Amino acid sequence: AKEQGRNRLVHYTAGMETQARERRELEIDLRRGLGNGEFELLYQPQVDIETGAIACYEALVRWNHPTRGTILPGSFIDMAEETGLIVPLGQWVIRAATEAAGRWPDDVRVAVNLSPAQLRDPGLLPCVIQAMASAGLSANRLELEITESVLLEDTEDNLATLHRLRDLGLRISLDDFGTGYSSLNYLRNFPFDKIKIDRCFIEGIEERGDCQAIVSAMITLAEDLGMVITAEGVETVEQLERLRLHGCRQIQGYLVARPLSAALLDAHLGLVNEA
Ligand code: C2E
Ligand code: CA
Ligand code: CA
Ligand code: CA
């Protein structure tokens, strides 16, 4: 048993070393990829259930790695956040998303995900202002999606930054709503323009009474607070019908569209010149 325990320990340590090495390699690779233009934005629509009108496209980053293929944000955003690389990556995302949206019809907005480290970065406001100016995009067409984690630390500073962004005319959305610890308190602390119901509640909305009750309460709450509500991760017609029943107006998910490449999106919007 002792022998076994020791082996297990050795194994564990080796595992941790491998992990640490992999992280260092990922960091170097991320830095290189950023300089190399290996990142791309895909765009997923948020649509009005009743009219089918596209309110907004959410920008979702992808890493087109030269040897590893396409890497999803779930595999590198945390590392980018820990190393601070999220700041230059995030600034690239803001510039690329505003530039793309500058070519879209005036009633279509773009939503960008913002990490906690980006909100703490003093360069964020100048970056946003510059990006909107050079893209010719008015502030009311840019939405920033943040999660509750942003409001967990440095609350005062982060709130001040959010207020400044909002004063500029940007919209602020609360992402992944319902997955944090004290969601309702955040709704009192900041006047969000939109809340996005996390996919985990939508997943269970057909079979589970508790999910239905929670979703229904969230929709009523958002309405009473004068916020737009978007249901995330809608995959089936049954989910859509449930949401409609509960009075939800806006949805995002595979049922409507997968995240689309910028080129595909331009073609959909009729912006591509045939010649
Ligand atoms: P998120 O902001 O909650 O984005 C929604 C995620 O759900 C996206 O995953 C999207 O592709 C996926 N999704 C959309 N509809 C459906 C559906 O019907 N079913 C299922 N199963 N999934 C759906 P993705 O693109 O892999 O992004 C994952 C997370 O990475 C995002 O979650 C966001 O937190 C983060 N992220 C993505 N792009 C950026 C970025 O530019 N900056 C930062 N800071 N974070 C980003
Ligand atoms: Ca969005
Ligand atoms: Ca989001
Ligand atoms: Ca989300």
C-alpha cells in the first residue's frame, strides 16, 4: 500500500510538471499567434423571436493554430487571462469586431466578451473610443458582455469603469446569468442593459419544472427592471416554444445559427460585391 501511495505521488508530481510545462508552452505560443495574426472572430446572431430580426451578433474568438488546427476559447482564454495576454488579445477583438460591425446595417449591433483583466486595464477606454472612431461605429452599436466574476473583485473600480463605458453610450450585458453566487445583488449594483440567461437553464427547460420556474422568474425580473433578456444556447424548437410561452423575446443558439465567419456573415448581409 505504501509503495502504491508513493507511486501515486510520483505520478501526480510528474503530471503537475507536465501541466506547468504545457502552460508555459501555451503562453509562448499564444504570444506568437497574436503577433502572427492567427486569431479570428466568428459571429453568432441574437434574434427577436417574433420578428426574426437580428438585433446583434456576438463576436466569438477562434485560434487558427498552424499545427493544432482551430482552438476554441475554452482552451486558451483562462491562460490568456492569467498571463495578462488577454489585454492585447482583447484589444484586437475590440478592434476587429467594431471594424466588422462598421460595415453592417445601422440597426445591427455587435457584442464583445470582456474578461475581468480587461476591465482593470487603463487602456480599455482609449482602445474602445479609438476603435469606434476608426470604424465609424456609434457607441450604441457596441455591447460589452461581462460575467458576475468581473464584479467580484475591485468592485468600486470596475463599477466606475462600467459606468464610464455606459456614459459613452455603450450597452453592458450580464452574461451567463444565474451561474454565479449572488446574481440578484449585481442587478442592484449596476443598471445592466441586458441579461443573458445561461444555457444550463435552457437545456433543462423542456423536462424540468425547476428550470422553467427559474427561467420564468428571470424573464419577469428583467422586464420589471427594464432590461432586455436573451436566452442563450437555444437548440430546439421545443425550447423556443417554452421561451415564447414565458415571454422571452430574444434568443441566441444553434437553432438560429452557429457562429459564422465574417466572410459568411457579409455574404448573408448582402455586403459582398460580386465583382
Ligand atoms: P459565452 O460568452 O457564454 O458564449 C457562448 C458560447 O456558447 C460560445 O462558445 C458559443 O459558440 C456557444 N453556443 C452558442 N449557441 C450554442 C448552442 O445552441 N448550443 C451550445 N451547446 N453552445 C452554443 P465558444 O465560442 O466556444 O466560447 C466559449 C466562451 O469563451 C464564451 O462563452 C466566452 O466566455 C469566451 N469567449 C469567447 N470569445 C471571447 C473573447 O473574444 N473574449 C473573451 N474574453 N472571452 C471570449
Ligand atoms: Ca451577445
Ligand atoms: Ca458572451
Ligand atoms: Ca454566455
